[in-house]
Amino acid sequence: MTASLIRSASPADAAGIAAVHVESWRATYPGMLPDRYLVGLSTAVHERRWRGLLQGPPQRGRRTFVAQAGGEVVGFASCGPQRTGLPGYGGEFYAVYLLDRVQGQGLGRRLLGAMAQGLLADGRGAAVVWVLRDNPSRFFYERLGGALLAEQPLSFAGARLTECAYGWADLLPLARLAADPPVSG
Ligand SMILES: CC(C)(COP(=O)(O)OP(=O)(O)OC[C@H]1O[C@@H](n2cnc3c(N)ncnc32)[C@H](O)[C@@H]1OP(=O)(O)O)[C@@H](O)C(=O)NCCC(=O)NCCS
């Protein structure tokens, strides 16, 4: 296995994150999101979006991390203030995506741990994640201690979906999962 590390993302990672974003969405969401939406995903569009998000001062407390292996970005994760109004949870995990070929090696656990560390450093001691009910990755969140909090309908790219929220009332145990030294930035 190639040595891997988790670190805070910089604007120079925009292209790598965009490539993972598009490849991972196309691998994860067939049968959940419309094919035409997945086919139409553009790495150039996502690269511009990620560069914008990563440039300049942290935007509204957002933190983004990358998983790197063999000098290449193979995964990313993003978190910040909760956006959906679930009471008692100040933080939210916005995204965690890995290339297929690096899944099942503990990188998801380390990325979640890095985000928990980041949210705690920002004074947010509890967090939620929203995930499509049909996405088997929701069992990853359950495995890492997330408790099912809520379900709601979601319209996305013309599809009518159901998403569910998992919550961690205390991020400290999750923060200890990050096997790397505390992540800076
Ligand atoms: C979900 C994801 C980030 C998990 O990362 P990963 O590196 O594969 O997971 P890890 O190796 O860190 O696994 C940690 C634990 O969760 C378990 N786990 C991981 N994925 C699981 C799944 N789909 N179902 C059940 N358990 C799962 C592992 O078995 C492991 O358990 P252990 O403690 O008994 O060893 C990754 O599989 C992924 O990118 N999936 C596709 C994208 C996606 O759906 N992202 C979430 C969008 S909301």
C-alpha cells in the first residue's frame, strides 16, 4: 500500500479535488442521480468552484482536507457550520469522497477524524452529515458512531430523493480517530 497522508487543502489542490469529485460521484451515484447529470459533470467547472472556495480567508468557517497518496490527491473532505437548522449540532460534514481504488484502507476514518479536529478547533463540539438514504456509505457513518437523526425529501438534478441526517453529539471520540498528528490549518 502507498503511504498516505491527510492534510489541509490549498488552492493548488483544486484540480485534484475536482478530479476526485467527478470520478467519485460517477462511481457512487448511478441509479440514484440521473445519468445525464453524472455524464454532464465537468472537472473544469468543479476546479473553478474549488479554487474559489479554497482561495483567500476561510469562508464562513469552512475547512477542507485532502487525502494524498503517491503525491496525488485521492480523496477530500469538507466541513463547517451546520447549514440545515438541526438544533444542538453546530458543525456539519459537507462531503467525504475517495477514489474507488483507495476505499477500505482507513482513509475515510482519518478524513472524518481530521474534520472532527477542525470543527472542535473552531468551537463546534457536535456535527451532522446528510447522506442519501440509498447510498450504502451511510453505514460508514453509523460504523463511526453517527446516530440517525432525521429523514427528509430532497429534489436534486430533477430526481426526487430521500436524505437522512446522522449526528455526533460529541466529536471528541471521532477526533481521536485521526491517525495522523493533529492536522494544521
Ligand atoms: C464512505 C467512504 C468515505 C468511507 O471511506 P473508507 O476509507 O472506504 O472507509 P474506512 O476504510 O475508513 O472504514 C472505516 C470503517 O467503516 C466501515 N465502512 C466503510 N464503508 C462502509 C460501508 N459502505 N458500509 C458499512 N461499513 C463501512 C469499514 O468497514 C470500517 O469499519 P471497521 O472499523 O470495522 O474497520 C468511502 O467509501 C467513499 O468515498 N465512498 C463513496 C463516496 C460517498 O458515498 N461518500 C459519502 C457521501 S455523503
